[in-house]
Amino acid sequence: MSFKHKKKFGQNFLTDQREVLRKIMEVSDVKAEDTVLEIGPGEGALTALLLDTAKRVVTVEIDRDLEKILRKKFDSNPKYTLVMNDVLETNLKDYVGEGTKVVANIPYYITSPIINKLIENRDVIDEIYIMVQKEVAERICAKKGKERSVLTLAVEYFGEAEYLFTIPKEFFTPIPKVDSAFMSIKLYKNERYSKIVDEDCFFKYVKAAFANKRKNLLNNFTALGKSKDELREILAQANIAETERAENLSIDDFLNLIAIFEKK
Ligand code: SAM
């Protein structure tokens, strides 16, 4: 009997899509010495290829109905560990150590919580290669313009994101509503930005700047409790027009602006 896909777990499997799987393996560049963490192995299409190359593969799967299938396929392989749990409830450091690479076709209904969790574990996770909804990948990887959001900056603060390739929705079973994309986030090991501005401070300003996407920076920043005249002076000092919108600021523009705010 074939597996019955569950919508509530975001189950859209890559079945027999050798070309896509080959491309995933190529861009994620899994090496013989790598420990790989895969979130949501499904029926194990990607897992099998990861096991061919990596030193260890740890998969975290929530759906008990997939346990038997996965155990039957991979349990005899000493490189393989299956964790049956909600990834968001899992202490990743119980299973993987420093230098871990994440390669996964993640469940889309929890894309942001998963990315946040992986970033929080950046002391053990070096690189993230994930499949997400195309539109989400475009938002995270946008360098300028309307697609930028708090999520874009949240990723940029901790690492370098790259849009790798698009996967049409027809490649999945069942066929989802939207296309997907494969993207990477290489996490900074040198606290590139966090050593300049601490996390709370950075996000206070970024969230304020994006609070209302239709408003310009001057109007959004009034929520920080400064007068418009003070704000005009700060923006002028940062060489940013008061009519500018948050989406057109790079992370470096933000850091510069925050430094001026904090001096006041
Ligand atoms: N990797 C497989 C593939 O490409 O064919 C399946 C990907 S499917 C988009 C997402 C997988 O994540 C499913 O196997 C689903 O059961 C699992 N999943 C959903 N929510 C989860 C959670 N909170 N923790 C761990 N796995 C989860």
C-alpha cells in the first residue's frame, strides 16, 4: 500500500526526481567527512543520496507513519540516525556536533521557525541548504526592493543567503500550489555583524523600519519615541532620504544608521 500524504505535515515528496536530487547533491557539495542533518526525510529520496556520500546522516521526522519505511530502508546503515520527533521540539545538539551541514526539503508550514532554529544553533551548524517556497527564497535572498523584509535582514545578520535554483511544482507528489526553490545560507563564524550591533538592538530598529511597509522610514521610526526633527537629523547624517523605505536599505545602511541612532 502506498503512503498517504498528510497536508498538515506539509508532505510534498520528491519522488524519483533524479535530476533535482542530483542538483541538490551537487550544489550542497556534501563531502565524505560531513555530518548532515536532514529535516523531514519523508520516504527518504534525498536521504539515500546523502548516505551515499556523507560520514553521518541524522534525519528528524515527525510522522510516525514514515518510521517503518525509513527504518526498513536505512536502519542497517551504521551512518544513519533517525530521530522521530518534531524538529522544533528537538535539541539538535543531542544529535549533531560542530561543522554540521543541513540539507533538506523542509515542511513549508514552519519555514521561518526552522530557519530561526538553525540560526540559533549556529555554533554547530555551518551551512544550510534547503528547499523552500520559491517566493520565500526570493524574499530571503533579495538584495534590494519590495521583496526585502525583516526575515531578509534576520538571515543577512547571521549569514550569507543565496538563491540556487527553481524546482517546478510538478516535480512533487502530491503537486503543491506553488513552485519551490533551493537556497543556501552560509552562517558567519566570525560574528560579522553581531560584533558591531547586538541582536536586540539590531532587530529593534529593523522591526521599526519595516513596521508598516507603506510608510517611509521617517514615519515608521516615530514609533521609537523620537521627534520628527530628531529623526530628520539622524537620517540626514546617515545620508538617507526621509522618504526612503526600509526595503531599499542594505544591512550596511542599517548598521550605519543604528550607530547614529545609538550615539544620540
Ligand atoms: N524530504 C522529503 C522529500 O523531499 O521527498 C520530504 C519533504 S516534505 C516537504 C516535508 C517532510 O517534513 C515530511 O516528511 C513531513 O512529515 C516532515 N515534517 C513535517 N513537520 C515536521 C516537523 N515539525 N518536524 C520534523 N519533520 C516534519
